[in-house]
Amino acid sequence: MFINIYNALITILYPIAIRGYIKKRQERGKEDIKRFNERIGKPTLKRPEGRLIWLHGASVGESISMLPLIHKILETYPDVHVMVTTGTVTSADVMNKRLPERAFHQYIPIDNPIFTRRFLKYWKPDVALWFESELWPAILSSIKKRNIPLILINGRISNKSFKRWQQFDFVCKELLNCFTLCLGQSEEDAYRLRVLGAENAICLGNLKYSGLPLPIDENKKNDILSQIGKRPLWLASSTHNDEEIKAASIHKRLKEEFPNLLTIIAPRHPPRGTEIQQQINEMGLKTALRSKNEKITTSTDVYIADTIGEMGIWYDISKIVFIGGSLIPHGGQNFIEPSRVRDATIVGPYMHNFTDAVNRAKKADALIQVNDTVELEEQIRQLLSNKDLLEAKCSLAYNWATSEAKVLDSIVEKVKEYI
């Protein structure tokens, strides 16, 4: 009932109100004017022959998390093509650069039944894989009416969303009933999906554990290594405001025991690089800023890696990694990437964005969690001074991350049942 009412209202309101809103988005650069026909269900590419698997993710984060699954599907099925849809200009740009052969990108149509029916009539996907939890009534109901298997991948229901959806459980149940299968990120997510009305919800693991290796420019990496030499070092990765000062303070104290110590700081928001450099210089430490192409010399205390797309280099050369966003109540950043490249990984107390992953990693002794900067400093000190301990922690992190990556195989095996 809800979906029928929604579809009727959207059809009526589009020319009256929604079209104006879309026009404003175009003016602000939030819509791709050259490819806007895709947003009303009109294709700009020819449908490839044979089976077509469709994956949808809302924006950059979801679209990047799709990549390992896309590669695995294409490897498993040499005769299929993959269509990826997203809704943002940025995600479209990322996908156009990173999609492999036999995969292509289209914009998701605006959630209007006229556009969604037009989209599905042309593309005729054999199966649809929906990433995370963006639920649009018109497109979901159109998929169901065409009897296309629809699978929710990496479904996540936060505490806040769960409480909100429970107030409108009749709506949520109708939307979730459009899915043939729901795969939750965690057992808790699968449970919440079932409570909210999903008829078939299970957990096979979190697909984000199976991310592709971060790109590394070997020439740039070798250049950095030649500047560093044999100096001991540690990395503060994806840091937020105030965490850089804490990292610099730790460096200042550790320098008394490790005179040649180098600290690398890779801020979560690279445009803050100049600001961070000024703050650390005022502490009496010598810095070098990557965005200005400043070199690491023997007197450099802190190297500020304020660039985009080079995190793979910093994880590769740093065996001791602290993950930012976790000494402040932000909720943490991705700690699985450094674990995957055999780094001893440390996080602070605030990791609520990754609760399930943190619990699993700690159970395997694959993650070091500290309560404050005092404990963080002590952990870095121990790892710098004890090579055997460092090697053990690197191995535990790597073994855990590798075992968790098997979730990709489990998901592909499950999807096989519907292709």
C-alpha cells in the first residue's frame, strides 16, 4: 500500500516540484548535465549481449567497496558483464577510472516509477545487488515487479536507523519484502533486518574486509625510502584535528629514546596540511610537507603526507600504524587496510564506527586498542624497541585480515544461486 501511494505521489509531484529541485542540483554541479538522460532512465550506452549483473551503491564509499566483488564476479563468470550504478558525480568519476573490462557505469535513475521502469525495460539485468541500506521505493518495487532477484549486500542498520525504522515498521517491511535475500554486515545487522521485516536475512561477513590493495606508485615509494634511509618510523593515519598535535607530542618524547625517529602524519583531510605544519612547527619540531614537495632530511621530525591517493605508500613503508579518528569521539577510520599489508595496527578508544570488526580483530589478538595518548606512546615505544614483538603483531594482523577477506568467496557462492 505504501509503495503504491508513494509511486502515485512522485509521478504527480515530479513536474510540479521535484523537477525544480533537480534543476538546482544541476546548477550546483551535483548532477552530470552531459549524462542527465541516464537519470531519467534513458541509456547512453548499448546493452552488452548476454547476462548482465547490476550492482548499485549510493556514493563513493559504497562504490569502492563493490570493486572486489566486481572483480570476483567477472573472474568467476567470463561471459557476463557488470553494470554499476551510483547517484553522485564524484562516484561516477571514480568508477569510470577504476572499473575493469566488461564493467561499465550508469547513473541510477531518479526514483520515479516512469524512469525506473524505462531503465529496467532497457537494461534487463539478470540479478541486482544492492549495497548497504539506501532504500528507494520506486526502483525497488519496479525490480520486484519484473521478478529480478534483488540481493542486499553489506546491509547495515545503525542503532539510530533501527529505532527510527521501528516507528514505521509497516513501511520498512514493505520495502524489505522487495529483496530476495538480505546479507547483513554483522549478525546484529542481519537480526535487525529480520526484526524490521526481511523474510530472508543472514550474515556472511563484512565485504569491506575484502577491499582491493591500495594503489602504490613504486617510483614514488622508492624515492621516499631513499630519503628516509634506515630511520625508525611510525605512521599516524587518517588523523583528525587535535590528533596531529598529540602525535607530534608523542614524537617529541620518544625522540629522547630514539634520536633518529621519524613520524609520518597522513591527515584524513589533506587540505589541512599547511595548518598542521604550522601547529607542529610552533612546537619546536622540524617538518616537511608533501604537497609542497619538501624533502625528508636527517633533521626532519615529522613528515606531513597531505596528498590524496598515496595512502598505500605510507602503509607499505610503515610497520607501526596508528589509525586516526579514534582518540577523539569521531568513531575511527578503516584499520583493516594496514592490517592487510602486514602492519601492527593501533587504535584509540573511540571505534564505534567499526565495533564488530574491532571485536573480531581483538579476539584474534590482531589489533592493539589503547585508552589514551599515554598508552599509545607506550605501545609505540614497545614496538620500536622490540623487533620480535613487532613481527608478531604484524603477523597476527595480517593473518586475521586475510582470513576475514574470505567473506568475498562466501558472498559470490551465495549470489551464484540467483544468477
